[in-house]
Amino acid sequence: MPSRKKHTKDIHHEYISTKQHTSGYLFRLSNYFVLLSMLAVEHYSDFSFPESVYLLVFSAIVGYDVQGLLNFIRSIAGRKK
């Protein structure tokens, strides 16, 4: 009797737990809070932050969302094909 080989598909799943999803929101909200606090301090006092500090906070906000934006663009591009 010939032996049969089982062929299975290589399936890769990515799971995001609720804790990771919640921490993502908290990270984003904390960065917005830092940015708004910096703007308020600069507006209401004589202290001014250098542009590099603003760039650091802004890149943290945008850098976190880059992967999500790329996936969104890919999903839209995939629908049009």
C-alpha cells in the first residue's frame, strides 16, 4: 500500500491581543498629550522648545501609525484590482 503524504498549507496568522491594542491607544494618547502640553507651555510662558523636540514627539505619533496606514492603503489597492 503506498504511503500518502499529507500536504498542509503554511498559514500565518497575526493576533493582536486586547492588551496590546489598548496599550497602542494609550501610547498614542500620551504622545498627543505631550505634544499639546508642549504647545501650551510654549504659548503661556517665555520658554520655547527646540524644533528637534517637536520632531521627536511628532515622529513618535506618526511612526506608530505608519504600519497601520500601509495596511489600509494595501487593502484599498487590493479591492480595486
